[in-house]
Amino acid sequence: MEAFRAEILAVPDDPRNGASIVHHADGLLVVEDEIVVAIGDHADLAGRFADASVTHFPGKTIVPGFVDAHVHYPQTERIAAHGAQLLDWLDRHIFPAETAFADRDHADAIAGFFLDELLRNGTTSALVYATVHPESVDALFEAALTRDMRIVSGKVLMDQGAPDGLRDTVETGRADSEALIARWRGRGRLRYAVTPRFALTSSDAQLASAGELVAAHPDVLMHTHLAENLGEVAAVGARFTTAKDYLDVYDRFGLVGDRSVFAHCIQMDDDAFARMGAKGAHAAFCPTSNLFLGSGLFDLEKACTHGVGVGIGTDIGAGTSFSLLHTLGEAYKVGQMRGVSLDPFRALHLATVGGARALGIADRVGALKVGQEADFAVLDPCATPLLARRTAGASLHDRLFALQILGDDRAVAFTYLAGKLAHQRDHIR
């Protein structure tokens, strides 16, 4: 049995609805067999767990491990690629990079680097795009299994609108997906996601096949992009002339449900959000990507008003940072542009429990509740001289907000997976 002593902060329920935060100024997190068995004030728990081995993090804050609700591991090397909006950016930068993932050695190298980068930023679970190549999924899952990470991923389905080497067929896409589900189902902390890239890159027959896959496998997610960019939305409208809107395209093929995660959801009206909410679907809010590509400003309040679950995605490589702390800072700025001030406790909720709910793993991770897996990050409010000066004597609210605006990977001192150390920052004070 191990125990971890520090300030502890978790936000199990959305403060927007009046929920309280969980905060222990001097807390104790007790872990046995990878599971949280107790959490509370050190003064209340120390005697009860006197035999536990205690690791003390003075001046630091334990939070649940971050959950990235949308990210592309094959785009790691194309982060900060200059110029162009979505469709041109894909053609110019992304499709050439993804072609290389037919080489398993290349996929292995990038997968390992990518997962280590997540851990360096305190991210312990993620919903991840691979490429059209089954080998790219095998590489990611094998690397995640080695690290004992909660990763959800799947082979991209894309039978049109892409260059040679990045297209499958309806038949091979279905067969490869079925084989991957059979190969990886139930292994470690992994889960599969049926992954049509987006409506323009799959034929009607492939979208229908994706819907059949989701229906046939109640344990898989459906992960795709929706209403990211005005040019993309116009192209979808020109192809699917009888559809009510972009969401309706997916709905016609059985791809909208409570296991569906749609990245972006920017160019959407109230009616579309209401239909998403009624189906129990989730949105991944990707602020750094949306700003970098000039796609638009996600309407968090509209989505939540209509009952749409929201997680936060870094969306590497259009996204500009692996850090969900930094990404929350950009989410705050997007809210400011819409006249809404995102509370830091609510932001933390979205980056932990919000993402966990989207991934269907909120019973396992996200809140540091008793019975959950002990995935957590240890944040350092003094990680940089500026952070140390800004947070000295500050309230919990202001310290958390400063970490979200000024923080990045340097603010993550340690990352733990199932109670085991997975990352340690150099030069910890």
C-alpha cells in the first residue's frame, strides 16, 4: 500500500451546475493494487494508514490525470506547419506525413515519442487518431500496453479524397477494423474506436459500414470530425444535398449516439447541438487547433445548454501544444471572445472528467474517487520564476488559473499511471 501526501484537487462534477470541488489543502491519496482506496485530509487518514509508504510532495498539487479527448499521433512531426486552412493543410502537410506510417518501424518510433510526450504533460488517457494503416494502430496499442496507459484508438477509414497509400476500400476497411478489434479487445487498458476520418473522405458505402461496425460492437467508440471549417462544411453540403446538415450526414449512417465523439463542432446551430445532446453524443473542444487553422470559436455554452458532453482535445498536429494546461488557457481566451469567462475549476473538470465521460471511462479515471484507477499528475505552481511569483500567497482559484494560463509541461512535476511513476520532470525542487 502506498500513499501520496500533497494538496489534492479534483472536480468530479461540473461546477456550472453548482457542484462542489474536492479539495484537501494537506491531503492524502492512498493507493492499493493500482486503485484509490482512500482520499481525504492527511490529519484524518494518517493514523488509519500508518503502515503505508508515504511519498510527500510539499508545495505541490495532485490532480487527476488529464484526458485528451482528440489528438492525432501520426501528426506529431507536423506540429507548427505553416500556412493554409483545414483542407489545404491536410493536402500540403498531413497526408504526406501519414503515408509514412505504412512503415511499422516509423510508426513504433513516433508512437513511443507521442505517448511519452503525453505523460510529460500529465496526460494519462487519450482518444487518438492513427492512420489508415492497421500497423499504425498496432504500434500505438503496443506502446500504450507497455506503459499501461488508457488509450482509445482505431484504424482510420478513408476510401476516397486522399492520395495513393492513404486509401482503403469498404471491404479492407471493415476487415482490418474487425481484425484490430479482435486483436486488442480486453488487453490492458485499451479500447477501440471506429474512426472514419470525416464525411468527405469516406464513400456512402464506407460510412454505412462504419455504422454497422459500431452497432456490431457495443464496446467500441465512434470518433470523427464534425463542422470544423466553413470550407469543409460547404463541401459536405455540396456532396450530401439531401441531408439537413453535417450532423445529419453521420446520423443517416448510424454514427450519432452515446458512444460518439465529434471533434470541433464549431459551425453548428442550436438545432444540431440539440440533436447531439438528445443522442448523448460528445464534442471535443480543440481551441489551439481551431485558432491555428482559423476554423472558428467553439461555443461551449451552447453545447452544454443542449446537453452535449464536452471534453478538451489538443488535436496535435493542428493543435499547438501537448499540454492540456496550455490548451485550457486557450479555451479561456476563446470564451473571452464569446463574452464568457471560463472558470478554472470548470476547465479542470472538462480536462479530466469531461474527457473521461467522452471516452466512456469515467467509471475508471478522471475524479480520483475511491475505486478508480490511480492515474494522477502532480502540478508545481512554482515551476517557473514567473509562476512562483504569480502564485505566491494566491487563492486556490488564482493558483489554478495561473497554471492554466502560464503553465505547460514544466508545471507537471510527476505523472502516475495506476499508482506507479510514469514521468518525472528534471530538476524538481
